[in-house]
Amino acid sequence: PSLSSHHSGHFGVVRRCRERGTGTFYAAKFVKTRRCWGSRLGLERAQVEREVAILRQLNHPNIMRLHDLFASRAEVVLVLEL
């Protein structure tokens, strides 16, 4: 997906992205995760996993739906419908 315009917060950045195949726009939420237990930077992976589990269960017109998920050791990217 191509990325443009972003909004940053304490733990990450949200950018608008577009799926090349369909042209559909999404919000890509880049969340930094902690690399070690004692670190203060980023969220604990369990917190991100909980958010993902909740988003997968919700189906409400006022709440963005989780479209896709990408993860690495340093961050998790949640792709959400706009």
C-alpha cells in the first residue's frame, strides 16, 4: 500500500494508505512494541494483541474494522477501514 498523511501519538503513527489492487484507502496504525520487559518505550505486545482481539470481535458502524495485520519484532501495523 502507498502511504500518505500521518498523525502521531505517544506509541506510534497512523497513516493513510491505499491498496494498489483495489484503490481502497485504509488507516495504517504503526504501533511500537517493547523489545525487552524493562523498557519504557512502546507498548507490551500483550496490549497490542488484546486490542487486535477486541477489534476482530467488534462489528459496529461507528468503530473501524480491522482489515489486516502485519507484525515484526519492533512494531505491529494494524490496517483499519476508514
